[in-house]
Amino acid sequence: MVPVDPDTNVLPVDADDALLVGRVWDPARGGPVPVAVTRAGVHDLWDEVGTTADLLERADRLDVVRGAVSRAPAWRTADVVAASLARDTTRPRFLAPVDLQVVKACGVTFVDSMLERVIEERVGGDPSRAAQVRESITDAIGGSLAELRPGSQAAARAKAVLQEQGLWSAYLEVGIGPDPEVFTKAPVLASVGLGAQVGVKRSSTWNNPEPELVLVVSSTGAVVGATLGNDVNLRDVEGRSALLLGEAKDNNASSAIGPFVRLFDERFTLDDLRSEEIALVVTGSDGFTLHGRNSLSRISRPFEELVAAALGEHHQYPDGLVLYTGTLFAPTQDRYGAGQGFTHAVGDEVVIASAHLGTLVNTVGIAEELPRWEFGLRALLAHLSSRR
């Protein structure tokens, strides 16, 4: 079991004022159940909605959740959290809090991590060369990119200078160019939740977690809530070619989301997240510890711009979407030797936390060895038919 106290560390610090929505795998029903979560109890929403996508499309979603938490809970929160962290399949446990929403992601939304993507490309996925290239690029730009507004005239001038020095890349294009990077992170229903294992491919030798804010967006483009995510990334694969993004980003259990969706209401809005700090701690069985931080105040594009790039007249999502917003964090701490940088080891415990969204905890495993993803859309439809 991961070392997280289920009574104190999983919910937001202001959980008593938060409207939290999740999903529980209920062994008695043989499938997922949408729930509302409080500090004391997990409240079944099965009679109101079949999926969290159904709930988040409703104009009265806040009233539905408030009504649910006024009733007796179906389970104790601490019990479900404990079962989740222990990966006990015989008891109710939390899943990723989203279901039918398409899982999209934005990349290269912070200058610091943008430079790391450039480095990956320059070294072709070889971590031993990263330090030298990192120093040369930093010297060339002098840190001036940090204040650039993507798509601005100043960004265009910086692009010209970098091109002259032979330093331009696809990552700089989406980092300071007019259009952000938006890609599909995972299939519908493939994301894992609190306590689950996350996967890296057996062949990868340079990979890392990416702690991120995940926006929850309705089919109309309204941002209705938020949660945390781990956009697990194979740096050696993406470093070989940006065209290998799918292989680097979308593997078995490579998308972790949770622990809950916090709905926006009169007390908590998108503006409250513009300065949110997302902390990361990776603890290995070898005694290695990595600390990181994703400071959303340093994101280079407004949240609204990222959402508009994903959903609009050019692309609709009738069941809504969730959108990873990118990360400032790019680990450079050496783990196995000087100049080798950081990479995961099997058994690493990854804790991603923020004050307003709670704590997401996962353990790293080999993607090819993790439990197979078998509960897809056909299984969900069959499960939903039992509501009748």
C-alpha cells in the first residue's frame, strides 16, 4: 500500500466546502457507479445519472450533488480510499472520475518544459547528452523566452533568431508560436484513478511523470470543474521523433486522473486555479526521492485559449472532454549516474497533490505486465442497461 493516510491526505484541504464527484467500481453491481464524495462518505448517484458525463452535462449538476450528500452515504470514504490504495478488487474502489469524456492534452505550455522537449529532440532520446545540449540552448536564448507571449511579434522575432542559430524545432513552434499543441492522450475509459498502477513500456529507458492540472469541459465548451492528472511520458521515444508522440504518450495505464473532479461553484472557480501549485513526490524502493512542482501561474497560455484550441467550430465533443494543461516540471536530477537524468523504476510511488484538488497516488509498473484494459464502451453499455 502506498504511504498515504486515507483519512487526511487524499481530499482537498477545504473538502468541507468542495463539491467532489468521482466513480466507484462496485463489485456488487459489477461495474462503475458515479458518486459524490465528502470527507465522511461516498454517496451513490446511480439513481440520478449513469455516468459522470451525464452529470456534468446537466445544468442542475450542483443541485444533484448537494442533494446526494444530504442522504446517507453508501460507503465510508476512508474505506474506499484504503481499498483503492491497496488495489483490492474485492471491495468498492475509486476509478478515474471521468468516463465518456475524450481525454485530450496540451503540451509545451511552459517554457521550462518546452526547453526539455527541445533537448530530447536534439539528443535523439539519449539522456547522457542532455546536460551539454541544455547548457548550449540556455546560453543561446539567455532565458528571454520566459516572458514571451506565444504568437506575439516578439515571439516571431525570437523564432527568427533561433532559426539563424540552428536551434528551431517543432517544440519551440508550439511553445511560442500562434497555435498550441493539442493531442489525444488516451482512449475513452482507459484512464486509471487513485491507487492504480501507471505503465511505462518495457523498452523505455528514459521516462517520467508529468503532474498536471486537468480541466473538465462540457460539450458546450464550458469548463465545469477540474482534477489532477499524470501524463506519463516516454522521453526516449518522443526524443527520437515528435511523430512518435502516440507511442510515447498512449500506452496501457499511461493516463492517471483523479482522485475526484471538483465542480466549480460560487465558492470555487477557474480563477482559483490560475495560481495553484501542484506538488510531485516520487519515492523509489531504492531509496531515491524526486520532488517537483508545477506552478500554474507560469503557464504561457490562458486556460481558455487551450480549451478553445481543443473544442470549437473546428471540433465538437458531444460527451465533453478532459484536457491536460501541460506541466512546468521536467526532471533533470540524476538517478543512476552523472548525466543520466531521471527515469522511473518499477515500484516507484508517484504522489501528485494540490491544496484545492486533493492527492492522486499511483505506483509505476511495466505497461505490458499491468492488468489488461478490458472494460470498454460495450461493457459500459451493458452495465448501464441494468439501470432499467
